[in-house]
Amino acid sequence: MTTQSVADERAVRLVAFRHTINRWDVKVSPYLYISPFFILFAICGLFPLLYTGYVSLHEWSLIGGEGDFVGLENFQFVLGQPKFWDALRNTFSIFLFSSLPQVLIALVIAAVLDTNIRAKTFWRMGVLLPYIVTPVAIAIIFGVMFSDKYGVINTLLTNIGLPAIGWHSDVIPSHIAIATMVNFRWTGYQALIFLAAMQAVPRDYYEAAMIDGASRVRRFFSITIPQLRPTIIFVVVTSTIGGLQIFDEPRLYDQFGTGGADGQWRTLTMYIYNLGWIESNFGRASAVAWLLFIIIIIFAALNLIISQQISSGGSRAKK
């Protein structure tokens, strides 16, 4: 074999190797680009979830660590406790008082910000300011507003001849007060998500509707809402997940952080905290965490199915 033929063979092998590398690059590169997310999710999300499930099947204390395998005994104990069902009731109540008004108000705010108002940037930054404020500061402010004896709201009510409301002593008023804190903090954030989706709606639709004589309200319900269906589904699902995991606001609602003297506003996440760190029973706390996880999955799936049914029904009606 001559030197030239050896060189040619090496060149052919090099070209073939480069083609192989290019094919592998096209096939593998996308997975490498998204792999950091899945690696972090496996470390920070999937592993704690599975490990919590393992802990829920054992006796596990803060000091003694892992104990005997007890199977579903922790789940049976938790489901038999009135505190669990009270916490579940409180969680659902606060969730309903916060999530639905939050989405509706955010839609209205986004629609206003999408119009030709003055100082758009200022107002768009302004609605996001409550989201930046720390939950502790929000809790202090709203704690003063909703105080039973010296609160701003009760003072105004008594000045006009109305009876004061037990914002901390009664169940429903405490839920409304906590939901108000949640709405104050998250409504602006949701509004900006809706606003970004509204900005993507083609302006030709609105111009054609204006030529046909449609009012602003009619354009909002006939054009904006149908175009925002995917975004509304996303916001509803994320609001459901976040609303059922609420912790900061009820924990900071009073100076004790126990959810009220009778557990008036103790949520499931607070119940998990009490079981794990106060009663030092990680097994039962992990059982409640897994029950909460199952509840969130069920509610998120129901919201997704209902939203998709509404979306598909609207699309068929439009056709």
C-alpha cells in the first residue's frame, strides 16, 4: 500500500468520523440541552418525593431517626385524626376564597393594562410590587388591618355602627383574611402572565370587530377570552397547585403560628410542620405530605380536564 493510498484512507475515515459525530450531535444535543432541568428535578424533586414515601412507611422521629417498618399505619392514624380533616377543610376553603377571585381579578387588570393607558410601564411594574414584598411584611400589614380588637377594618365597621368581625376567632373570616393576603401578593403576577398572552393576540381580530361595531366588552369575551384559553388553563392549574400548598400566609397570620387556638386556619402544610417539627414524628408528617400530593394531583387533573373540555367545546361552537 502506497503512502498516497494510506493518506486517502485516513481522509475517508476522518470524513466518516466527522459525519458520525454530526449525526450524533443532531440526535444527542437536544437531550443534553434539557438534561440540566431533569437532573435538578431528579435531585431536588423526585428523590425527596420518593424518600418521603419511604419515610411514611416507617416510624421516624427527629432524634431517633429511622425506626420499625409500620406499613400504612401512619396513613391510618392520620386519616383517623379530626385535625387532619379540619386542616383539609381549611385548605380547601382558603383555596376557594383565593384562587377563583385571583384569576378573575387578574384577567380584569390585564385587560386594563392592555389598553392605551398612560404610563403603561409604571402600572405594569406597580401590579408586580406586591409579589416582590416578602410574606413577612405582608403578614404584618394585614395582621394590623384584620386585628380583632384594634384592626383598621373593625375600627371602620364600628365607626359606622356595624359589629366587629372576629377575623382571628372565627373560621370563615380568618379564611377570607388569609385569602386576601394571598390575592394581594399573587394577583399582579397572574395579571402579567395574562397580559403577555393578550399581547400575542393578533390586532387584526380587534380591528375587524371594531369595524363590525363590537363593543369593548364584546371584544373581550368574544376574542380575548377564547384566545387566552391555553394561558387560563396554565394559570388555573398552577394556582391550584400553589393554593393547596399554602403555608406562609396562615403561618404568619398571628404571632404564635399554630393556625389559631382551635385550628381555625391551620392548613395541611401547617399540620405537616406541626407533626414533623413540633411532635417530632416524621413518619406521620410524611404520610400527610403524600396525601396532600395525591389531592393536588387529583385536583390538577380535574382542572385540566374541565378546562380542556370547555376549550374544545368553545372551539367546536366557533366552527
